[in-house]
Amino acid sequence: MEVIIGSKNPTKVQAVEEVFVKHGVSGLDALSKVSAQPLSDFETREGAMNRAMQCIETTSGDIGIGLEGGVMQVGDQLYLCNWGALVTREKEVFTASGARILLPKEFTNQLQGGAELGDIMDTYAKRKDVRKNEGAIGIFTNDQISRKEMFVHVVKLLHGQWDYKIKNGSGI
């Protein structure tokens, strides 16, 4: 079985490889078709679903997976959020979300002004390619949870739903 992940970002590809160990995994530069920096759960989920669907529609893969990071507002605070989608060849869609963590208040204006969290994090942490390495969650948890681990959790949620459907003949 071939699993196509709608990104070539190493943290996302490695997360899928860690969960789908018995399957071939390939990365594809798929478009999220949402803002470069999604600003809500809805938009972040939509980006993940778009990436997964594009994997199925443009390749011969059996499963398409989209992983999307974004931010969401709760009251006057912004939180990191992340969503994943798994789409089968039959176009069944499974979605899941993962960890959330509060972002510094000083990020609000930049994010709402169109800046991407990855770019803000590079400057904030004085590092390069945070989005391809530990991610914001790695920085703000003092490396207790990495971006890859966060996405592994989401991919496990997706895999579990898909596996349940296969074994039980019905989904959630």
C-alpha cells in the first residue's frame, strides 16, 4: 500500500513514516488552498483535507494524508493548533486534531497581519527553519514535545480511525 503525504516537510513525512511503518510513504508538494497561515480550526482542518484530497486525486496512492499547522483564537489569546486528514482511494475522509499550546501575546498582530508562524518563530528563537525541525511546540515546551511528535500523535489518531473502519466495517 502506498501512502502519499501532502508535504515534503521532513517533520510531516517522518511522522507519517513512523506510523505507517509497513507501507511505502512518499511526499508530494500539495497545496493547502487556504491562507499561508491558517487562523482558525476550520481553516487549518480545511487545509489538511485539501492536501490529503490532492494526494488521492493526483497520484496512484492508496491513502492521502494532509497535515496542517495553524493558530486559533480562544477569547483574546492565540493557540497553536494542528489538524490532519486521511483520505482513501474511495474518498472516505477521516480527520483529527492534536495538541494546542498558548502563543505569546506579542505574536498576535504579526499573525493577524499575515505573517506565518514559522517565520515569526525563526526570528523569535534566533534559529533557522524551526518549522522543519522542533516547531513552535518544541520551542515553547522546552523540547518536551517536538513538531514531529505532535504530528505523529495526529497521524496515529487518523490511522486508528481508518483501521477501526477496516476491521469493523463502519466508522465513527
